Amino acid sequence: MLRTRAVDAVEEMDRPDCDPARLARTYAQFAAVNRAVSGWRGIYRHRLRPLLSAETATTLLDIGCGGGDVAVLLSRWAARDGLRLAVTAIDPDPRAAAFAAHRRRRAGVTFRRQSSAELLRDGERFDVVVSNHVLHHLRPAELTGFLTDSAALSAGTVIHNDLRRSAAAFALFSAGALPFRGSYIRKDGLTSIRRSYTMAELRDAAPPGWTVLSRSPYRNLLILDKAHGPRSVAGA
């Protein structure tokens, strides 16, 4: 079942007729799931914090922000460190945008219902571009377009954080997600793992100039560093 990507599998929350109450609980529970397994704290410490300044605001774009929890976390961590970070978080899905719009307002975070293509059309650009759990949703042609857009929107660094497919990840998430009831977290999470890339697959799919790094637990980072070029895949 995990030998190849389940490209045609569909997550329940992506269906237009999914239960709105379960979908809202899914967005709400993403905060706990991402804190536990997405690894953004380490990404912030090692890759984002060195780019930030206490004097000048760094602009960051979160593409496909979903419920908005990652955008809020990054803003909160930067503020605690006395660093200036202006986050714009976008998602074209009206349901995600509506959930994010009703979050408690946080200074330094702006939510928009927009696509990356619309930002490009408007001539916008950001110091850093990130995404969380977006890559595995995309078919090959969509992945190429997504990476092209994110590279064009960034003046410096792009970091796409996603799942890495493995039998161990599938088994651990299957057990660990049992407490998340009344939402699509467990079922869709397992589908997401089935749809996600191995390191070798993602390296083959990425255009020249991008670097694939492995992070624990069972994560792929796809990084574009315009200032320094590709880095060794041994790093984290």
C-alpha cells in the first residue's frame, strides 16, 4: 500500500460536500497535531530565526495556511525572541479562509483568501515563503507550478515542510491519532501519508536548485536558498 504514492486518493476534508462541523473541528485540531509532529519549532530555530531582525521587519508568506495555526506560531515565537516578523497567510479554499478569519486576532499576522497566482499577478513579494503539508496534495504538474510560484514570490528563502511516506510513519500516526475524534484528522492523516513523497521521489520531482532534507519525525523539507544555492541533503 505504501510502495508508491497514492496520487488518486482524496482526503475527506478536500471534498466540497464534507461535513462542515467535522471540518471545523479538523482545522481546530490541526494546532495540536502540528505542534506534535510538524517540526516547525526546530525549523524556526535553525532556519527562520537567523533570518530575522529586531530592527527591520521580515516579511513571510504562508501558502495554503489552512486554519492558520502555523502562521500564528511563527509570529508568536518571533515576538518572544524580540524579532520583527510580518506574516501573510493565504488559502484559496473559502472554508479554510473563513476559519482563519475567525481566529483571535494577532498583531503581525494577516489572513487572506487568495492563491499564489493572484499574489504574483499583483506583484507582491516576500522575504521568506513557507508551506506546511501542501506538497502531497499536488499532482506533478501542480507541484511544478506551485514551486515556480513560491520561488517567484520569495526574495530569498523558500521552505516547504511535508510528510515523508513510510510504513513506520503510517503505523505511528494510526495509533497516535486515535484521540482526535469528531474530525477528519486520523483518516485524512493516513491518506496524507499515503500520498506523500519519499526523499528520493521528492528529489526527482523538484526542479534544479531545490534541496531536499530529512527531518524527524518522518518529514521532508524542500528548500530553495536564493542567496547560497543548494545545500547538502545531510543537513537538517
